[in-house]
Amino acid sequence: MSYAHLSIIERRQLRQLEALHRLGWTAREIARELKRHHFTIAPRTKMRKNG
């Protein structure tokens, strides 16, 4: 899988999926839903948790 930034639509989806993260979804599960690598998602879920 090649590297690519999240699109604006994917960023919106990620915001919507933050609720799932708070409910216990892992970065891997969210990444699977977005069809992205979990390394792309994990830092964003950590940023949201800490900030």
C-alpha cells in the first residue's frame, strides 16, 4: 500500500468515527473502515485523545 494523505472526506469520516474510537474501536478497525493503513489512523486517534 502506498502512502497518501487523508482526503477532506476521509477527515470528516475520521471525525465521525472518533465516536467509535471512544466506544472502544481500535485504530486498526477504524483504518479498515476507511480502507487505510492503521499507521495513518493511529496518530490521529492519539492526537484527539490527548488534545
